[in-house]
Amino acid sequence: MYRIFIWLFGRSIYQQMFTIIQNKYPNDNLAKQVVPILPNKLGSLFLRIAKFFSGTPSNYSITVTLGKVILSEPIHSYYISRIACHEFTHVKQMQQYGLIHWFLIYLVDYIDNLVRYKDRKKAYFNIPFEIAARSHEND
Ligand SMILES: [Zn+2]
């Protein structure tokens, strides 16, 4: 499925994402280290779990950052710039806090929001790390 999508819509979205991050953040050393990739089987499973908890419809593409690795399902080129900036903000957050510490804060905020809103999508949307990442989408 992914292979057909990439064949149709361009196999270079990962290269484009990398280039956009270099261009948007030329003085950021971390920008040179990001690795946007198409997830393998294990990565795809991880994305499916993330999709469930974020309340994202299964037919929507999702992108998740782990450290400096940006796992992305194929996305339309129209969204690449926004997503690249969003995910690079997460890369910076994870560097700042450390991956485990970042994840624990993220998880606690998510659970807190889930109790408050009783809605996975709202819970995800209102995580402070996500609000911060969204504020950088038009960098
Ligand atoms: Zn995010």
C-alpha cells in the first residue's frame, strides 16, 4: 500500500522534509541530524497505536517523532512544510528534556486531558508539547 502511494505521489517526501528543516533552521545544529523515514513494520505498528490514542481517523496519515527520527506515513507535499516544522519542534523538545522524561510528561498531560475531556482527540490536541509544536508549524 505505502509503496504504491510513494510511487504515485513521489518517493522524495523524506528528502524534502529533511531539506525543509535545513532551510527553515539553518543555524540549528540539531536540524542536520534529523532522520525523516518511512516506518518499517514495527514503526507502522507504533504509528497505529499513536493514531488510536490521538483519535486520528485510520485513513489519515500520521507522523511521529522519536528522538531525531521522524516516522511518517506518506503525506501530500502540501503538508510537508507544516509537518516538518511541527516535528522538528518535538525533536528539540525531546533533546531538551531527554526522551524518557519528555515521554512521561507527555503521557501525564495526555491522561490528565483524557480525564478532563473524555475524548482522545481533544486530549491529544491539548497536550502542551503539541500546542507548542503547532505554534511552530508556520515557521
Ligand atoms: Zn505533535
